[in-house]
Amino acid sequence: MAKHHLSIDIETRSSVDISKAGAYRYAQSPDFEILLFAYQWDDGPVEVIDLTADESFPPEIWEEALRDPDVIKHAYNAAFEWYCLNRAGYATPLDQWRCTMAHGLYCGYTAGLDATGKAIGLPQDKQKLAVGKALIRYFCVPCKPTKSNGGRTWNQPRHDPDKWTLFKEYCRQDVVTEHEILRRLNFFPMPEDEERLWQLDVAMNAYGVRVDTKLIAGALYVDEVSTEKLTAEAVELTGLDNPNSGAQLVPWINAHNKEHPDDPDLLADLRKETVEEALKDRDNLPEDVARMLEIRQQLGKTSVKKYVAMDVARGEGDRVRGLTQYYGANRTGRWAGRLVQLQNLPRNYLKTLDYARELVKAKNYDGLRILYGNVPDTLSQLIRTAFIPSEGHKFVVADFSAIEARAIAWLAGEQWVNEVFATHGKIYEATAAQMFGVPVERITKGNPEYSLRQKGKVATLALGYQGSTAALIAMGALKMGLTEDELPDIVTRWRNANKRICGLWYAVENTALRVMQTAQPQGLNGLIFALEGDLIYGQSFLTVRLPSGRKLYYPKPFLQENRFGKQAIHYYAVGQQTRKWEIDSTYGGKMTENIVQAIARDCLAVTLRRIAQKGLQTVFHVHDEVIIDAPMETTVDEICDLMAEPIPWAPGLILKGAGFESSYYMKD
């Protein structure tokens, strides 16, 4: 039976700030309400139902569309429409929904409806109306009660009929824009596996993860006490009105540090790195300067904001929902963190996490200070532990071991690396052995050769994508005790030991350039590079078909000299710094990084499906790690076995999982 399509956009209101609490908490508010429902049946006209005027869904929409499994529902950021409609009593199964935003992200476009419409080249009459933000502020956000507005807390349609008419038009136009974007994206279909993966992601986000409310409350209280005491100590120490002010504190520190007027300044600013660098020489600093720098370091801890974010986003069942964004990383398709930003949680090193948690729950500031000294750092280390399993469950946490090193060696055919992963798995030791020509057996604790392991480790982590000495420094080589003079030799030795991986960089670049020059598809090591486009709307992409069948998209590609005077591939993307749609460029190592990380992501996707098929609930995942809210009988080995199972589309790729179980999330 031929399926029909229904494009949908809704306008809603809630007193919960969606930007801070997320869509799921927003829709759980008791005052949440759907105001407008705009829809387009197939290619017909767009209609708008005004639910504030007691208009009801026509039977053909409610009975024949929303409830019909043969009608596919489309929306831009469809997770929002699906969840909000379900909350409002219009329940629809998730497998009937498709997300045009997810499809656009898959094709290399940006996330916002307005930005994607412009990037994809919609004509002006099909683009999103610019007046939306002001109208949303007026009708969808509570207003401050005043005498002039009669003390009301919400603006209703009757309070400004002209604005309401414009708001209905704005809602209607969003459907037009979404439909026109979808019309263009349909030339480049999103694989069914990816659609199901998006649905799995939405279901996981809607399920959410429980948080320890007592720990959060304790952390916020202890932080307040800590900040108050540290600030008071800083005022007493310096005599400054505001020791948190760089304009006041930097001159004070520099003046108090100088023994002679010609001595150089200690600090130029109060950035974290600057203060950290100054404290390296703590023993040679005046005691008051050293202590003030320590106070500044502790006051500068911003990690407590994550406790605030959890508290604000916490909804029904003390669960935070909406923590991951499907295809949040455009070039690879990896997930991104939202709300609490799971991708950059502080690590935990404390050996007594249980005891520290109990002290925080008891709001025992003095106990924390006496036992751990640095209270802000202790709170920072406990952030992960605020995520806890459901009642009667445990967390099973597992991640892929060295998956990028495994994937790049597999793709490049670097046989000695593949053999390491097929046997003992000690890649850092084996890399050092290859680099320095010593038996791997010698690189063990107690032997002088063991110092080479560090060089093997930093080289493995930093150099796989055509990086050089700067990549080693960025990976922390200098902090590991290596000197800058040693770094060029490490780069040379690693490249000599990994000739096939180095060859892959140049092969990837040359293959992509050849495709751009000839417009003919080219194969390389199971990858297919191609130029794709449509003649109707003029879209064009350089695509890389991955072993999984998924494609990476580089929109609007062209050849041009890069800043090094070399012919290079340029394309359009969202700038990491500017967040604008702009020109970017790439090269062999960077494309190899995209491809390898995309393969790693696809391995994770296979694992997430396997976990779901077992009837287990993943509550979130970070990089290559999965966190499962598991029944007590689930074992770590069971999950690690799933991760190690062969991937059908990657014969010969050897994967391994390592994990642990816990009553809270942590870094093992």
C-alpha cells in the first residue's frame, strides 16, 4: 500500500525555559499547551488548526493520519512534535515519524530550520519567517504581570489579534519550509538503518537517566559555602573590593610577587592555563601570592554549573531527558552532548568516591575540606556520580578499547597493528617496540625500556591523522615529561613504523582530488568516493560511502589553493568558532580522521542496536562508551561480548569491550 505523508509543525507554550531545561522537561510542565497545529497532507495546501479557539483536529487528520501507520509523519526536529503531541494526548508510535532535521544533518547541512533553508538555497518565499522569535516571546513565554496588562501572566490571542494572525502564518510557513527542504533532501535518501537509529536515539532521550537529587542539592549547598569562604579569605588576603575581578587581582598579584621593580610580571590574565602555569613554581612564590592563586583556581571551577543544569533539566521520575543529539558532529555522524554536556565531564580520581558522596549528601562542607582539601575540585570529580540507575537496577558501563587505533589499522591494512589487537592488545608497548627496535617483552615495568611506552602511547593517540609535533603537544606530550627536542624524532619513528597508515592519508587525499577533477566515482579500501548532485535544485556533494553503507557528505565542494598554496578540497560547513555556514577546507589526514571516526561511530551504532534487541535500556553514551540501566542479573561480560562480536560489514576488524558495573556513573 502506498504511504501518505503528513508534514507537521506545532507552536506550544510552557513556563519552563526550553533552552535550559530541554524539550522533554518543557513538555512535562503542568501549564504546557499546544497552541497551533499546522499540517500538509502530501503535496496539498498547508492548513493551520487553532487549538486556542477550540478548533479540533478534522477526522481525516486524527483518525486517518496521526493514528494511521501507513501515514509517515514528518517534522523538523520531529522528536519535539512527537513528544509534545504524545504529552497532549495525541499518541503516535515513534516508528511512524521521520525527522527532516536529522536528514539534513546526515547530508552535511546545519541544524536550524532557518539556517538550513538558506544553506540549501530555498527561494525567499519558501524560507522561514524572520518574525518568529518575537512572536514566540509574546505568546509562548510567560509575561510579567503589570497594572497595564491587567496582571496577566500569559498573552492570549485576544490581547493582540494582529500578532496572532501573523503567528499562525509563521507556523504555516514553517511547514512550507520543512516540506521544501525535504523535497530537496529526498534526492539523497537517508538509509533506513539511520532512520531507525534516530528513532532509537529519541526513545533513549525520552526515557532519560535518573539523577541523585540529594547529591545535587548537597553539591549546590557546599559550593555556595565554599565560594563564600574562599571569597572572604581572598578579600582578607588582598584587601581588594572584588578579588574575582581580573582588573583588580592581576595588578595585586604582580605587585606582590615582585622583589625588584624590573622583575617581569607573573600574570597577564586570570585564564585557567595562566594561573596553572604560575602555580608550577609555587615553592618560589611569596606565600600570599601562591595562596591567592590557589583560591583563584578553586573559585574558577565552573563544573558546579553541571549540577545546576541537571537540577533545571530534571523532570518526572527525577530523570534528565534529552542528553544526546543524533548526528551532532556533522562530519562523522557522531552524537553530541546536550544540556549537561556529557562529552566533557571532569574525570574522577578519588579513591573514596562513596565516602565523598555521602559527605556531600550530608552537606558537610567541613568534612570535605578536612579530608579532601580542595572542595571545588572534589565536587567537580563527583559530577559523574550524580547519574544513577533506576530503582532495583545497576549501571553496566562498557566502552570500546582503542577503537580508532583498531579502525585505522584495519582500514589501512597495517598488519602488525592488526596482529597486536588479535593477540595481546598492548598497542602502546608494541608501537614503542616498532619505533625503537626493541623486543616488546622488554617494555614492562621495572625495565629501563619501559620509559619508551609513554612515547608509544602519545604517538598512537596523536599521530594517526597526519599530525606532527604540534599534535603531540596538543595530546599532552610535554606534560608527560617529554621535551620539544624529542618530538620530531618520535614523529619520524612512528611514521616509519606505520607506513600503510601514512599511505592511507595520501591515498584518501588523491582519491578525493581525482573524483573532483574527473567527476567519476573512485574506490579505495572498501570506501567509495563520488560527486553527487541533483539537476533540479543544484545541490552538490562530495560523498564517501563507508563500509556500513552510510555516506559522509561534504556540501558544495570545489577545488582551490589552500593557505599553504596547495590544491585542496573546499566545501561548506558550520564553522566551529563562528557557528555560521561558511567555507572550510580539508586534506588527506583530516578526511582520514573523519572516515575512521565515522567507522568507530558505526560500530557503536551496531552495538546500540544489539543492546536494544536484548531488551536492555541504554540511558546515554559518551564517545565510544555505553551506559546501560540494567537489571541486576545483567553482566559486564554479556555487554563486552556484544561489543566484540564481528561487524558484518567490517570483516577482519577486531573489536574489544572493557567495562564495569556500579551504583552510579564514574570513570573506572
